[in-house]
Amino acid sequence: VGQASDDPVQSQNDPSPVIETTVQLPSAADTELRHIRYFIAVAELKSFTRASERLKVSQPTLSHQIKQLESRLGTVLFHRFARSAELTSAGQVFKAHCERILQELDAGVRAVADLEGLVRGTLRMAVFHSFATSLLGPVLASFALQYPGVHVTARLLPRLDMERDLRSGGLDLAIAYVSEDTEHIDAEILFEEELILIVGRSHSLATRGNIRMRSLAELDLVLLTQEFAARQYLDRFFAKEKLMARIVLEMNAVEPILSTIRDAPLGTVLPAGVIGRRSGLHPIRLVQPTPKRSVAILWRREAYRSAAATRMAEMIRAAYRVEGKVK
């Protein structure tokens, strides 16, 4: 905003008026945290109506706050339609920065909470799909008993969802089978585990000790869906060997797969740890090659690690070290 000087005296040597120009740009202080949370809610849900329901504010209030934010930024953040809202180019750029702000704020809140040690707080983690037969159950139970003030949420997720939630700050750590490394995730290897063929007691291969990997193409298989790392490994193998797999069913959880094959002439390929002490199932080792997967603790690179997450990781390492799987 340009404003002429209010000094009526001008230099006799300079007949031109003196002009002072001040350009006002929106500062970080002009944008409140409330605006950012409201903006992110609309961006994620792509709807002012659904966002107002999530935020528990009226839609007119939400719309007013977003318009106020747009006014302060001097740009439109959403294309508004009758039933939806889509981010503009400016909105997409702004969203990336807002997500980082909220991640850092959340990390700051947890860091302050850590000053009280493990007396209180939250821990959000994800676990791999063979969790039920792993050592993690006893570890979680022990953690809950030792630190009752820390609320732990453990979710069973595919690897890709784990990585997404770690990057967004929705998870503190994850236990997963390692697939391809990424620039955003650090993988701390715990141990290696083989993939095996599992069949029911009535299957024609129930007496076999091992079979070649290529022989899988001759079997009717029930496999995990394609978002799982174990399935991705198999898909890459079949593609490399130019084989066509006979996949008769796909499921996104281990338990229903094992239940399905137990009394049917079907097989599945899963990490060796999933079979545990289950009856009615026969493990068959795969050879030439023997497929192995590494299990790791996953962290978001360069992110703050809370006291609760650090302690949980220590207990997990110790459990697998006692088992002899971690050196």
C-alpha cells in the first residue's frame, strides 16, 4: 500500500514529492493454527460438508474461516463445486507446507510430554501381517503393564500404508517386511524370514519337505492381495521367470487365507512365522531359490522419536535377541 509522506516540507533542490512505499505481505502470525487444521480437513475430505462434520463446526463457520485464510494469502485455495471442493495449484503447494507444520507441531507436543518420561503419552505403531504368531504380542503386553499411562495403538497394515502413514506423521514406528528402500524411510533390520508354501492336510503335497519355486506355477494358490510385500515378491518372481501363476483367490488378511486352504486342495505362500502352532497345516520349504524377507523396524527419516517409541523399539530388539534372531 503506497502512502505519501505527511511531511509538508520538501527539499528546494528536489522538486519531486517524497514517497514512502510499504508492501504488506501475510505473515505466519496472520495465519492461525485453526485455519491450517480447517484447510487440511477440507483438502483431505474434498468437501466442506464432511469437513465441518469432522471438525464439529458449522459449515458457514468453516467456509468463513477458509475465505479468511484465502484473503490473507491473497489467492484461492479451492475450486468450489456443488458437492465437492478440489485444491487449486496454490492450494496443493500450501497443503504440503501445512502438513509439515502439523507434523512438527505434533512432534513438539510429544517432545514436551516426554519430559515426564513414560508416565503418559501415546504411541502409534503398525505391525506386519504375521503379527499373531510373532513375538510382538508379548512385547506389547509387557509394555502396557510397565507403562500404563502410555496409550498404544497398533494397526495391522500393508507396507505401502505403513510408509504413507510414517511419512505423514500418523505413525511413530512400524514393524514390516522390508521391500524397496525409500528416501523417506529408515529400516532397522531385525531378522530374516523365509517365505514358504503352506498347504492343508488333504493336499497332495502334504508329505513333501520342499519344492522348487517354479513348481508354484502348477498349483492353485490363494494369495495376499497386491498391496502386500510378500505378494509383490511373488509377482516379480513369476514375471522374471515368465510363468503364469494360478491364483484362484486373493485376500487381504492371513487368517482367512489359512482357514480357506486348511481343508481344500489349495496352497498359499506366506512368511514362515505365520504358521505357528496351527494344526491342519503343512509347511513346505521353497528352494531354487529360497525366498527370504527381512523384517525391520521402520522409522520416518530424521523425524523425532518419542520416548515411548524408543522404549518400544528397545523391547522389540531385546525380544528377538533372546530368540536368537537378532545378533
